[in-house]
Amino acid sequence: MKKQRQNLISKMICFLLTLQLFVIGVQGNIKIDEGDSTLEVLIWMINQSIVVLKQMSGEEKK
């Protein structure tokens, strides 16, 4: 039972981190629409995504 709960919590965390990546993409699109440089937005998105991907990787190892 405890393992199932932990598995469910891990899946929820991964889902929320994936949702966070989606939000980063939407924010990037908004920044471009507001007139920011595409290259600057891409660099910003990569920097934001690296943190999330590190968190996802840490969750998978648990």
C-alpha cells in the first residue's frame, strides 16, 4: 500500500513538472508575441526547462 501511494505521488509530481514545461512554452510564445527577440526567448526557455528536467530526473531515480 505504501509503495502504491509513493508511486502515485511520483506520477503526480512528474505530471505537474510536465505541466510546468507546457506553461514555460506558453510563456515563451507570449514573450515572442510581445516583441521579445526569438533567440532571447529560446535561451530563457532552455534555462527554465533545464531546472524542470533536473527535477524530473531526480524523481525518476527515486
